[in-house]
Amino acid sequence: MGNVYFPLGRKKEAITAYKKAIELEPDYVFACNNLGVAYLSLNEYDKPLTLFKKAIEISLDYPKPYYNISLTYYKMKKYEETLKYCKKAMELNYEVDEEFIKLLNSHRRKVE
């Protein structure tokens, strides 16, 4: 149900649905990832990071949580961490938008 509510902008209902899915099946990697995305859309950072890392623990080769961690760190202006997780997602064949990569590289040059 979370995947029905979230695209409709009903984020709180999506969060409730994803939480219920995880309660029923704690290792449901997609629900962990999607719950993290829902929290991230509310500009929360700690909860999404915890959920994305849990998703990675469940499935090391699922690239979306790595990418979502990179987006979270980007919003937190932690560019080195952003790049690290973005690279990992790409290693797992996740297609990252070329403009996002350029943006990350420009931030990296500023840090160096």
C-alpha cells in the first residue's frame, strides 16, 4: 500500500504502510528502502540513513539503498560520503544521472 500512497503525495499513510510491511516481514528490503525514501521526502535524515543501511544489510547487492544514502548525504552537504555511496551504487550497475555525477565532482573539487 505504501507504493500506492507515496506517489499520490500521501506520505504519512505511505510511512504507516511501509512500517506495517516491515513489522510483518522485518527483512523486506524494498519496504526498508521505500520507508527511508518516504522519510527523506520529509527532510528527515537519521531515519532514512538507518533504514537504507538496514536494507544494505539485508541485501548487499541491491543498489538503490546505496544511491539513496548518497542522496541523503548530499542533502546533508556531506559530499565525500555522497560520492562514496554513489560510486558503490554505480558499481552495482545502478544508473546515476550524469548531471548528478557532475554536480558531485564539482563539490569534490571544492573540498580538495
